[in-house]
Amino acid sequence: MNKKITRALISVSDKSELNKILPTLRKFKVEILSSGGTYKYIRKLKFKCTEISDFTGSQEILDGRVKTLHPKIHSGILFKRDNKKHLNQIKKQNFKNIDLVIVNFYPFEKTVLDTKNENKVIENIDIGGPALVRSAAKNFGDVVVITSNCQFEDLIHEMNINKGTTSFKFRKKLSQEAFNETAYYDSNISKYFDKINDNKFPKKITINGTLVNKLRYGENPHQLGAFYSRGNFNELEKLNGKELSYNNYNDIYYGLDIVNSLPKGIGTIIIKHANPSGVSINKKQLFSFKQAFNCDPISAFGGVIICNYKINYETAKEINKKFFEVVVAKDFNHKALSILKKKKNLRIIKSNQKYDPNEIIVKSLSKNLILQNSDNQNFNLKNFKVVSKKKPNKRMINDLIFAFNICRFVKSNAIVLTNDCSTVGIGSGQPSRLDSCEIAVNKVRKFNHNTENLVAASDAFFPFVDGIELLVQSGVKAIIQPYGSIRDKEVIKFANNTNTVLVFSKTRHFRH
């Protein structure tokens, strides 16, 4: 049933687009109630408005903490217009109906990002706003609730086509959006208090997010897909190409995890199906890109490039010789962007991601969730112990640590072979560690990589000597792995007998 709007309550933090809705309210002779800064703003725009305190007969108190929390306000919103008992009570109290509530909340989320001042953050916890929204949303049978500026156009259209009234379907849809808004708002407050109390795993959690865009489909064309952000999304700026797909997002964020672990300004990663096909760090960015690509040029076809530097013209020209789905970089110089844009479908993304080492990783398991903190340990010499008789030189230990760092991002069981801080063979995702060794070694052979300074990393200990034996026979000079096997002594003995450098990590780094 359509319901006429006779009276509206407006209380907004963001007043920037109020001028869009006010003329329509005046057109249909809707009385406006407001308070504080919103009241002054509406009057400044030359629209009639009654101050809340005049409407209720109660002044704002507690520095504005209590403004709209009044029986006359909430009764006017919540009473059922077709309920005789409600109508009698409202008439007896001389309360008036409120048919439209327009509210957006104090900017709590923005305040948390802008300041560490706890008092300022607390004062930006909105109480009256969410209470108004919940009251209006609960009584959607009679009341319209607007919680976002982007809903103004829909309300204007609805009132115009219905001559100042709104349909039940319209009110019900806005009610759903309103409860989403209050849930999201409260979840951010809850998340903040978890953080300041260092409670990583509270008894109850709410996973929130804002829709960035609906995707053409999910992993496969028959699946639905959407991308949500758990913050103010401005991390990825698309400069060219088609819309990002579900798999694109998956690969990009997987690659950004890796690139954040590399030295700034010199790292190139090529991702294929949520695994690196090649990684390199070098001060010469063109060389860095070529080495990452040459690790496995067949797998790199149609992959995603992630760079933690500003791409120059020479590198862009080289990238354009190959087929890639996406290129992500800190930035692109003018000439580089110009040449990359020649491929109209190539997704060119400028990354502004700010890495948060305290981010909690969430995975969905049917109707359940598992959570853990990020595997973001910064490796240094103290994390490792040389257990072989032969000792590594500085160049070799740097290469071993580079290999071990990349290894923790490769799907387990993971084996990574590197030469001069560039990958030359990656074996990933096999049930057998020996199979991963064979895949990595075959990559080296297939693409004729130099084995003069070849080193290997494993994401977990070798349970038997056979895996290390295969690596050494293939030209590996040094191996890094976590300790913890009952056969560690056998592995050390084999390394000493073959004059191989063996380094143990004090931590294990699986990635399932």
C-alpha cells in the first residue's frame, strides 16, 4: 500500500547533497524536522525547517549526545498507522507521525583512519542516528528510511511518480539497505574495540564489507561473483582495459602479498592461477621483469604482472611484446602508459595499497570461518642456522633467504629454485614434496637456466633424503628448509657428504 509522506526528520553528518532532495519535499508540502548543524544548513538553503528541540519541547543536552532520543520522535516513527491501539496512544500523547527519516552517521570509519586520538574516535560513535534508522527500518510498512546520498534520486523518482507517496516494495527495499548500514557501522565499532584491546579472536565476530562492484561471474561463468572491500576502497585505480574479474582480483591480491615482502622499487612478480610463475628483484627494472618472465615464459602467458616500482617506457615496451591479462604497478610514466594502452583490453592498474601487517586472514569453510594472522615475518640472519660444514658466502645467503621468502607464498608442497635473486624453477601444490622437486628441476632444464649459483628452498622439512638428493644431482649448491624432521641428521649428513650448503629455518611456512 502506498503511504503519503507528511513529515520528515533529517539528521545527517554529510550534508553535501541535501539540496537534491529538499525541493521535492517542498513540492509535496512535507514538513521538515532537524537539529544542530543540519537544521542550520537547511535554513541556510532557504527551506522551512522546525528544530527538533521545538518539536519535542526538550533541549539538546550532554554536548549534543542526546538530541533525537525522545519518545515523541521514536513514537512518531514506530507507531503502526493501521493499529487502533497505537493510534489512540499517539493521539492521547499528542504525538505526530514522522513518515520519512533521512540519516547518515557520524564518520566513525574515517575518524579511525585519520586520528589515533581515542576521545575523538569515541565521540564519533553515533547513537541517535542508528537508533532513528533502526526504528524507521523496523516500521517500513509505514515509514521511508534513507541512509545514503545515493538513494536521493530513487526517492525523488518514487515521490514524483506516486504523487508524494511511496510503495510498500520501495520502503521494504530501503529497510533492508538500512539494516545493512547499521550492521556495517556497528561492526566497524566492534572491530575498533577489538583492536585497541588487542583481542584478535573475540567470542563473536562480524565480517563487514562494502560492495565495490558486481563481477561478470565468479571463478567460472555459471557462478555469481562480487568484490567487497573491508575498508575505504582506493587501493586499485584502473587506468585502462576491461573490468577486473573474480580471478583477476584473486591473482592481484595474491601478488600484492608477495610484492610487499620484497625490497621496495625492485621487485617483479608474474602470477598465474594464484601461484608465482616467476619472481625477480633487481635495481634495473627491465632486467627484473625479464628475469621474472624468463623463469617460466610458457606459464607467464596470460598472467598478471605485479611490480613495486613505477614502470618506465623500456619495460612497458617489453611487456607489450607478450600477452598478459593485467599489469599492476606503483605507477606508470607517461610514455609507458601510452604504449601499454595500445592494447585496449589490457587491464592497467595503479596500486595504492598500504600494507597492514596486523591484518587477520579470513577463509570460509561452508558455513564456518577460520581465521589467522598474516604470515608476515621479516626474515634476517637470526631466523636461520647454517648446519652444514660448508658455509655460504654473503651472496649465497641472500639468495637463500630470497628463495625461502618466495617459497612461503607458493602453494604447498613448495620448492623454489633461484639464481642471483631470480626464480628459475618453481614446483607448487603437489601432495608429494618429491614431485614438487621434480617439477622445479624440470623447469630449470626446460628453459635452459644457468645452474652455476643454483640454490633451493623448501617450505617444510624434507622427510627423506630423496628430495634433497634430486636437487643436488640437478646442480643445486645450497638448500634452505625448516628443521623438525626425525631424519634431520640424515639430511645434514647427506649435505656434508656432497659438499652442499644446508641452512635450517627456525620457522615453517606452509601456504595451503
